[in-house]
Amino acid sequence: MALELPEIPGHLLAQIFLRLPAPEDLARTSAACVTFCRLITSGSFLRRFRRLHTPPLITFLDLEGFHPALPPHPSASTAATLAAAADFTFSFLPAHCGWIIQEIRDGHVLLARDHGEDKRPPVFKELVVCDPLHRRYIALPSVPDALAASVYRPAPVARMPWCEPCLTPLSEDEAATTFRVICVVHSETRLATFVFSLSTRQWRASVCKGWRELFRDRDAITCFRGRL
């Protein structure tokens, strides 16, 4: 009589798959059965895998646009495929204004409205978060007046407050399709932080413990790295 082996628990399978050396091996493993595919394609597993296996640099974006890796860089062919599939000109965004890239994280691009040579641009600019590969975007609502007014108390003396928006890292149990945006507002007397969550689609005031918490894991440049 054949010995029936017990089923390997999911958390042990995850530990085994995390030790696979390359994304190509992970893709082949996911094709073996439905159970493997479901585990490997989950957002939490993929984020853990990317933390252990730094994805190759494919391209970077700056104010001049899209700069793909070129031969003989090993990611050149992947970069060419990405350039053909995605829209890094952001032509699918609302056309009533220009847009400036603020940050890229977890496949999302945060952009702010370009106010050009405006000498008094608003503290809180119009923001969108988009997915250039699938040509989708979400326009963020304006920061509520009650929150916005708080940065003007006490009234500025020499200079107006200014705002720095950025994307925050996701935790392991959050879906890859979600995101959070934080606006750090600098004034003469205080530092205010407002957070937008896709799950609530609302802005809220946030209390931070310091700069390290606000900007943990931020890249020095805006890069687009390989994703599974």
C-alpha cells in the first residue's frame, strides 16, 4: 500500500519558494498547480520575495521623461518590452494641465499638477496616482478645508507653507493594488502631515515620530524596477 504523504502547510511552502534564486524559477513553480500559483501571486508573498531578491533596474524617470536601460545592460530587452507596453508619457491623464512626477513605488506613480511659472502656487496641489502599465489613474480629492487651514495657524510671517507629497511603503499584508499618499507640510513654526488612504478615500491628519518614520525606504532617485 502506497504511503500517503501529508500536505505541506502554506507557510512552509512560502519559505521554500522565497529561497528560489530568480523570478524565472518562481514563474515556473507557479505553473505547477493552482495552490502554488495562488500562493506565489499573492501580493504579500511577492513583496517578501522582492525584499530578499532585489529586482533589476529597468528604467528611471525624471523631469526629462523615460530613460530605459540600454544594451549591453542585462535589462535592456525587458526595458524595451516595458517601453512598448506602458505609457510613460502619461497621455491617459486629465489633459487640463501638465503633470510632474513626484515618486514611484510598488508600481504606482504619484504626479502633481504643474503650475509652471506661477509665483504663488497653491500649498496643496492637485494630485493623481497612476499605473502606467495598465493606463489607469485615480485623482485624489482635495485636502479638506479644516485640515488645510491648520497649517496657517499661526499665520506665516516671512514665507508661505509648502507641501511635499510622497507614496508610503505598503505592509506585507496589504494588496499590491492599494496605496497611501502622505503630504508633509513645512511651515515656519511646525511640520504637519496628512495621509490619504485608498481604502477610505479620505485625508486625515497624522502624527509622526520623526523624519525617519516619514521617509523610510525612499529611493534617492525615481526608479522603476522589475516586478513580477
